[in-house]
Amino acid sequence: MYGVEAEFIYQVSSGFNTSLIADYIGSRLMNEDENLPRIPSIRLGAIINYQVDKFDSEPSLNHYFEQNDIVVLETNTDSYTMVDGHINYYVDGFGDDLTLYLKGQNLTNENTRVHS
């Protein structure tokens, strides 16, 4: 197995930063010309994080490419894009662990099939 993962973070201001992420995994059986099963596809993404006082938010966008490096009895997996996000509010007076949050996953109602 071999792969690469990268993340680039840019601090726009004291409470605002953006990130670009990417990862890739490849695999081959030793001494054979075959892929390994259940290997995830290439992923590219972007994250925006805004934090001020007791509030933070983080929308994200991740694109997963088609996976067609498969083995016998596996099927190709189509590409898809996920839009997620969350908003947190940290409440004082109830200890250190009280957080009110709103979390949304797959906000575009994308039909997805995770290859791994």
C-alpha cells in the first residue's frame, strides 16, 4: 500500500481560517498485478472555520472521485460531493462541557456509496 495526504491551512484573520485537503491511497498485491479490495477513492476538500467568543462554525465540501481500481466481485463506485457543516455555541454557567450545536450532513441529499 502507498498513499499521500496533504492539508493546506490559511489563516485569513484571528478567528477565520480555510483549509484545503487531499488524500490518495493505492495498493497492489505483491508479485501479482491485482488491486487490493475496499480501497477508498481520491478525496479533495475545502473547510472554512470561523470562531469568535462562544461561537464557531465549520462548513465543508468534499469531493470523492470514482473508484474503478477494483478486484473481482467488487463494483465501481461513482463520484460524489458531500456538503456538511456545523454550528456550535458554548454555554457558560453549566461547567466546561455544555455545547449547543446544529449539525448538518449531506446537505444536498447526494446519493452516495462509500467504496471502503
